[in-house]
Amino acid sequence: MKHTIASPPQLAVAAIPVIAFLAMPFLPFVNTDALWFGVPSVLVWSFGAVLLTVASLNVVDYIGRRDRLSDAGTEGTEVTR
């Protein structure tokens, strides 16, 4: 079993919220004085990026667990940390 920190699919999924955070100051529809849902658009965008981060980390964890199970050859068993 080879030991890797992250596989390419995990890195791709984890990069999505990072790109959302980094793109925030450059997006003209986010970087305005407009209100979305009664709060500044930057705050809504940041909140969405945080939710996207949580979701993407769950996907990364799922991919990692699936890969560890398939490497161990023990489908259907729980992998402990």
C-alpha cells in the first residue's frame, strides 16, 4: 500500500473553495456595495465559500476512505484512524 497525502481527485475537490475565496475581490458582482439577502454581497459570498469548504472536505474524506478500503481489500469494513 502506497502512502500519499492526497490523490489528484481530492486535490481538485479541495481547490474549489480556495479558488472561490481567492476570486472574491476580483469578481465585480461580489465586490460591490449591493445587498444580497439584506447583507453585503461579500459576506454572503464568504458564507457560501465556507459552506462549500465544509462540503468539499466531506467529499475529500469520502474519497480517502473509499481509496483506503479498496487498497486494503476489505470492502464494507470500517477503517479506523
